[in-house]
Amino acid sequence: MHSGDGMVQQLGSSSVFQQMPGGWRVHNAETRVPGKPTSLRVRPLTTSIVVSWTPPTEQDIMIRGYVLGYGVGIPDVFRQIVPARRRYYAVKSLRESVNPAE
């Protein structure tokens, strides 16, 4: 698991809906998507994995949170939304395996 697999990504973009004569209009409140987190670290333990990171280098783009995807063989079977201020997450209650391919 590493950042190239898209394991940790940001929730960045949002829209504002406004009712106008003749229908609804969408106004993008944030037009740029944040970059990738930096310093991504994955620490495997016996029945858990601790993932930590630092925010992207661009400080002028609002980050609303991070999406952590994980699964056996498929990275996004399970997803966890992590608040923007947190910089780590522990995936707990994993099955112990002697063969990493299991």
C-alpha cells in the first residue's frame, strides 16, 4: 500500500446550489483539487495497519477530509473518511496472515 495506489486522497471540491429564476444553478465554491498527501507512511502490525501522512504542499487549497481506501487485493473495498485535521488512521481488527498474498 502506498500513495501511488491512491490509498489516501483528499475531499476537496464542493458546490453551492442557488435557486434562480428559471431553475437551479451550481456555483463551484472551490475550483482546484488538492494535491496528494506527502510523507505517506504505512506501519503494519499483527492485526492492524497504521497509516500516517502530511498534507499536500499547496497550503492555499482547502482540504475537507481524506478518504482512506483499503481491502484484500482490491484497495477500495472499504473506505473510511478521516477529518481534515487528522493525519493518521488505524485500520483495526485485521486477520493475521503468514502469507501477504492471502
